[in-house]
Amino acid sequence: MENLTIKRVAVLGAGVMGAQIAAHLANARVPVLLFDLPAKDGDKNAIVDKALAGLKKLKPTPLATARVLPYIEAANYDEDLVKLTACDLVIEAIAERLDWKKDLYAKIAPHLASCAILASNTSGLSLAALDGTLPETLRSRFCGIHFFNPPRYMHLVELIAAPATQPQLLDDLETWLVMRLGKGVVRAFDTPNFVANRVGVFSMLAAIHHTQAFGLGFDEVDALTGPLIGRPKSATYRTADVVGLDTLAHVVKTMQQALPNDPWHAHFQVPAWLTLLIEQGALGQKVGAGIYRKQGKEILVLDLAARDYRASGKTVAEEVAAILKLKNPAEKFAQLRANPHPQAQFLWAIFRDLFHYAAFHLAEIADNARDVDLALRWGFGWAFGPFETWQAAGWQATAEAITADITAGKAMSAAPLPAWVSDGRAGVHTPHGSWSARNAVYAPRSTLPVYRRQLFPEILVGEAPRLPEVAGETLYANEGVRLWRLPEIDASIGILSVISKNHTLGNEVLDGIQAAVRLAEEKLDGLVIWHPAPFAVGANLKQVLQAIQASEWHLLEATVEKFQRTSQALKYAQVPVVAAVEGMALGGGCEFLMHCAHRVLALESYVGLVEAGVGLIPAGGGCKEFAVRAAALAAQTATPNEVFPFLQTVFQTIAMAKVAGSALEAIDYGFAREADTVRFNAKELLYVALKQARALADAGFVPPLPARDIPVAGRTGIANCEMMLVNMKEGAMISAHDYRVAKAAAVALCGGEIETGSRVDEEWLLTIERREFMRLLRTPETQARIAHMMETGKPLRN
């Protein structure tokens, strides 16, 4: 299986996970057959059709764009099993019932192609038990592929070998999952709940146990166990509501049944209050009530003492919050242990028991500590895994504290820490590898070729850091940008990184980009704009507000013009400029990427011209660029002067400050182009962008000529836009200032108040765009919006 090619996939089961796995495959443009039981009445594919319709309604959306939905074909087990013969990979994603899975395998096995891979998306059932029911010829091609929910957004996939799985198959699947679907793969052993759920669910059980032990409220625990300790905003109990309390109870019962000899087995129990909620049908977010309940606009939380819901809002004690703000992890953990406040003791207790559990079971559940930490980062959204947190806190001091608590009977289990924990080590992660308790060695990272594409992989505490900020050879730098190169990849392609805070685009960045383009034209073959996410969050509003307050209008207009010249420099550079985009590319960041020769976008790129949110219009060449593109599209029709049909949707996008929810949607909105490259693994962006710039250079790149003789929509186009705005204003959907801002966008897009069909050049369009921007900037309403955004980070509707 050296050249694994997956042209078509079948997903068995159109439930929540199955449908969303199919959606993510479709995002990657992999044709999918989505199977489920035949409907009893009417169209036999009705169950799958309903699931597909539901994909459009889910939030966050599983679909990167609605355009990919046709990649999924509905199928049922009565009529379509023969279609399995055309599938290279079959993913079973039905309910966690061993008997049901065995019955399904017996049904599909005769229809699988001789080289097809069968994988189960089980979250914890034994692969060996499933493997035992398969024909001998299929067993070498059977394994576990465990996606995490929601599959589009959760980076982790656990890859689990069954007893007879071919090793090469796992290598090939890992390569495909990493590169095609953008996943972070952890190899798990065939043990109950594998890696992430084994440790992550225990962490939730520890929090539940200590919530009661220290007499804390559910909302109080969520305030403690969210972003303050590097966990998602949903923290502990909100996460339980999101997952579903019935699902949580099922997982806990599975642990209870599958792990009878686990030293923590006494804690694998569903608490009485949770059982009661489930019996009452309060299953969490999916039914509108669980541990939390929404009442109007108010969020209520269950109060066990009162046996009723109360207003949520308990906060972190000031003394505990002060400890959590400490930058030194060792000092932070020492103070948590020493502080008598119940919140501090709670936090120490949940970390202590997590460290204890992870160390005790490391040899059983994972090849090395790195796999555990990455699994919790990628599968549960933790900023740091348990082992690297422990290592940062001071390995030996923390180990001694854990041992003392075990001896004193404070820990959840009396099991001793493994001997290797206290052998004098400084931790489990080193520059040479991570500790494998199973093999008693430090295991290096995977040597699969796919990882060579990740020039700056995710680094754990204790590993050798490779930071882009200091990597490579610097060619030029100022306060806003750094131009550098990686000679080992391509010494003739420059990398331009914006280094300002949050990658905002102030004067120093504009000057730096123009200087870097000039240097690239003189000494390089191409240029890549890349830095870790976000790509850019727009203009430096602090500089803008300061200039407004000083009435430096000439300076502001000069800066806007510099913005435009910078965009033009990117577009007309004599070498190819490739934008490598991840995360937010808003306002000026969006305009810059629009002007590049090519874009390489991570799937999770959120791109938009959002200036309307602060009472402005795009004026870094964005309106001009859309006007030019509209004219080019109109030129391909029988009526080349009628450009408005190609501006109408663009006008709505700009006026409503729409942000594309994915790279594919950015193409739909016109911020990127169909010919651009979309990568699902953001860690590959720089590598691919460098190769793209090299390919353009080697193909003899020639920049476009500045556009002249551009037909514009003029007065008629502006009037058409105003007709839409009048209806919105009369319906109280927009304010008077929203109207003014949107009309300014219409004027810029349509080339000004001139005759429809008039011919202009790019300089004319840039002048109109700049003039409308400056007019808005002088209004009190726009100034208030900018100030409010600076103060609150939120738009003001005035």
C-alpha cells in the first residue's frame, strides 16, 4: 500500500458523527457515500436526506461551503451495498453497540473491494473484539479511525491498530489524514476509550468529585476550569451539557464496565444528581436544559443544595485569580497547594489527580507522553497537556507533592506513582524525544515524510523550540515586518512576516512591506507573506484614533494612500507574491491578500472586508479591486458595459461586513479565487506557499498590466444599491449612518457619480475610494464607532 489513493469513501451511519465525518470529507472534495437504514415509508434514503439537510442548520457549520454538499451521495443498506465495491475506504460510524457493529460488518464484507480499508470510528470499543468477526482476508485492512466531534474543527484523529492490521496501512492512512483532511494523528493502543477520552473523561470525573468535596457551584467550577487554566470557554460543566449528559453517563458506565481493575474504579460512577437530570430528560444543550438552563436571556445553573436552578455568575476569588495570573508555573502551583481557599485547593486537587492518573497509565495507553499531551490539546482543546503542565510546574517538586498527598489519603487513589517519575528526571519531554514508559526510552517524533512539510510543527514544553521569529536568515527588518528566508528550503524565495501586535497594519508595516517588495524584486525570485495566525486584523485603529484626535487629516489621507500603494506594490511586483493565510484576514489584511499573485489558505481562514463595522469602507484598494474584477467579468459577456450584475453581491458583502467562515467561502465571496490553493493542515501553509512561489517563478511569472479603460456602473449602479438600502432603512434594519456608510461603498464600487458605462483607470477608482473613506472618517458617528471598537472590541450600532 505504498501509494495509497482514496478516490471514494463510504461512511456507514448518518447520525451526528457519521454525517459530519461525511461533511468534512466533502470539504476536502472526497466523494462520499453516506449510508443508513432504509426508511420504512417513502424514499428509502429519507434518513440520510434528513441528515444532509440538517448539516446546513448545525452551528458551527460542518460544511466549509454549501457548494461541497453534492460530494455526498445518499445510500441505504437495502439497495446500495453494491456501490461499496467502488470505495477505497469504508468508515463505520454507527452507535457504540458491539453486536450492531458485528452485524453490519457481516452485511458489508462481501461487497468490499479486495484492497479496500475498513475502519471503525468507535470511541472506545475493542478493535480486537470487532476484528474477530471479520473474514480472514479483511483483517489486515481493518483498523480504528476515531474522529472527535465536531470533525471539521477538532484536530485530533486517533488511529488504532487491530491485531492483524498491516503496519504500512497505518502509515499510509496517517499520511492521508494529516495531509488531505488536515488532522493531527495520535497512534493509540487498543485499550478502553483509547488516549484522549481515557484521560480527558477522567479529568472531568476528577472535577466532578472535587466539586462536591470542596462545596463549589457548577458555575464556579466553570469559571475556574476554562481559559484561566488553558481550557476551552465551555470549561467542565458547560462541556458536559454540550456533549450531552446522557452521552457523558454512557462513557462513564463504559469505563466502569471495561476497566474493573483500574485503581480509580471507585470514581467511575454517575453521580446521583446527573442520573436524576437524565431521568427528567434534562440532557443538556440539545434539549435546552441540563446543568445549565436558559430562561429568556438569563442563564441559570443547577444548585444542588436548593435542588433548583439559580442565576449563574459565581466568579473566581481575587486571591485565586491573582495566583492564576502568575507567569511562573512552578510558583503558581506552589501557591495553589499552599493557599487554603477552597478554589485554590480544588485546582491543585484536579491537577494532582490528573497528573497521577496520566503517569500511572502512560505505559498502558500510549507509546509516549507526547502522544498523551497532543491528544488532549487536539481532542479536548487544552492549551497544554497534562505532562507538559507538570513539567512546567517543576517535575520533581510536583511529584513529591503528589506522593505526599497519596500518603496522606488526599488523592483519589492510593496507587503509587511509577518509579520512573522519581528517578531524578526534569520531565518527560526533551529536545531528543518524549518518554516512553512502555519502552523506557525517549521516543523521537515520527519520521513519516508527510511531517517534513510542517516546517514549524506544534512544540510541547521541554522540546527543542523552532520559532519562526528567529528562524532562517534575516534580509531586512523594521518595527513592523521581517523579511527572511530558509536556505534549506529555497534561498531565493523570501518570507515576509508582519511582527506588529496582533499583526495590525500601521505605518511601520506599510513601509516595511514596500521595502520588502523592492528588495525581493532586486535579489529574490519570489515572496511569501506568512506568519502564524492571525494573518492580519486590519489597520492599526489606535494610530487612526490618535490622528483623528489631533485633527491630522492630511496625515490620515497620506496613510490611506500609502495603504493603496502598498496593495498595488503587491499586485504589480516583478516577482510573484504569494499570501499564506491562516486565521483572521480582516480589512486591510483581506485587501493585501486580494492583491497577491496567488493565495495559499488554511481551510480555517476567516476573511472579510469588515470596515463597515467601524463606519468606514475598504480603502486599501479593496473597492477598486472588485470594480476591476467586475469589469473583467462583464467583458466576457455580450454586454461588456453592464458591470452592476457583478457588483451587486459584492456590495452586499461589503455593506454588511460579511466574513467568510472558511477558505472555501472566501472563494465564494470573491476574496480569493478558484485557482487558489486551500490546505486543510495549517502547519503545511509555509511549505506549500514556498513551493507555489517557486513554481510561479520557474514558469516565468509576469505581473499583470495596470487596468485601464475600465467600464463602471456609475450613477445607475449607485441608484440600484440605494434602492436596497432604502428598504432596509425603512424596515429599521439599518441606521441612518449605516445607510451613509453603505452608500459610500456603492459610490466606490461603482466608480463615482458619473455616467454609467464611463471608462476610467485604477487611479480614478483609488481616488474615489480614498475620498469616500476620508469623508466618513470626519463624521462623529464613525469616530464614535472607532473609539467604541478600541474600548470594547465590539462594533457600535449608532
